[in-house]
Amino acid sequence: MTASAQALPLAVESGTGGILLWVVLPYISLAVFVLGHVWRYRYDKFGWTTRSSQLYERRLLRIGSPLFHFGILVVLLGHIGGLLVPESWTDAAGISEHTYHVVAVVLGTIAGVCTLGGLAILIYRRRTVGPVFSATTRNDKAMYLSLTVTIGLGLAATVAANLVGGGYNYRETISPWFRSIFYLQPDADLMTGVPVLFQLHAVSALLLFAAWPFTRLVHMLTAPLGYLTRPYIVYRSRDTQLGSRAPQRGWERIR
């Protein structure tokens, strides 16, 4: 029996629950994501930062941060390819469904494990390093919890459906539903029968994107383009031969 046959869907057909989860919630999340970033940049421009804690501790950060960021980058690229690229396009490019499925599952599982591992190191660092823990806000804790749940559900769905179960082709259901949102023709029926872990992952991701503009995750949309055009910083050494007198050692009296 395949994973899709074993699934217990969160919503039934296109009833009220399905409309709320797969039509209303996506548009609310998208609107809050876009307008929230506009509001944050306009009214909290100086708070648009990662609030780096590198000065407090570096050893764990050197391990956890690259592991998390490289992992989440691969996960993001995989989601873009899986959700936005129709199955017909990969077929036209000569990529069989079996090949696509194997590559997606292997890379997705590895990237998910790396992302969760890096996130676990970063959370451990925040909890055990005193100055870093003191600089951690409730907003940060909620962000870490939301990230962990969303990434964990995505990895669990991949493992349960493709490695433990009989396999599930989300490009026939979830991907068309996702694209239908941007076509302004949302089709909630496509999410009927989708395995429950995939549904939970989708809902948690929508909630995460709604909270995104109000967390330190806004730094994802930041690029240091100003560094390309700003003037050079000139450093000059102190020349003891210049000036009216040579500098004296020790403190000088203020007059």
C-alpha cells in the first residue's frame, strides 16, 4: 500500500476546512509576507539585521552556521524546482520521473539532515553560551521552533513517503496546487488525499512565511550591494615626524 493510500487528509474535498487551509491561508500568508517586509523596511530599517552573536562565540558558529545555511539553500532550490517546474518540462528535457525522483529524494534527505543538524548546533549554542543566551529574545525562540517544526516535518514526509513507504509523487498534486495560487485559480481539491505529513509541512511553511518579516530571517533578502560602489576606506599610520611636537608617552592633562 502506498503512502497516499495510508494518508489521513486534514481537509475533506473542497469543504470549509479545505478552503480555509488551501485557499484562504496561502493568500493571507503571501500578503503578510510581502506587506510585512515593506512595513519592516519602512519603519524598522535599523532593525533589519541578523543581530550577529559572532563576537560572543565562534567555535560552534563555524560549524553550525555553514551547515545550516548550505543545507537550507539546497532545500530551497529543491523546493523551487519541485513546486514551480512542471513535470512536463522535465519530461521534455529528457529527465525520466524515476531519475528525478531518486535525485530529489537523495539530495533532499541529505540537505534536510544537514539543515536540521546545523540548526540543532545553533540552538545548542544559544542555550549553553551565556552571552548568546542573554541576547536571545522570545521572538528568536519562536523563530527557531517554527524552523525546526517546518524542516522536521518536511524531512519526515520525505523519509516516510519515499524511503519507508511506497513513494509519493507530489508533483501531481502539491505542485499544481501551489502554482494555482499564483494563477489566482486556487484548486483545493488537489490537496485531497495528500499524505498528512506533506499537509502539515505545507501548513507549517505557510505560517512560517507569515511570521518571516517580523523575525531576523529578513536578512535573507539583504544583499551588500552598497559595498560595490562605496568609496575605499583609507587607513593612515601615525607619523611622529608630523605636527608641531612629538607625542608624549602616558596621559595628557586636559585643558
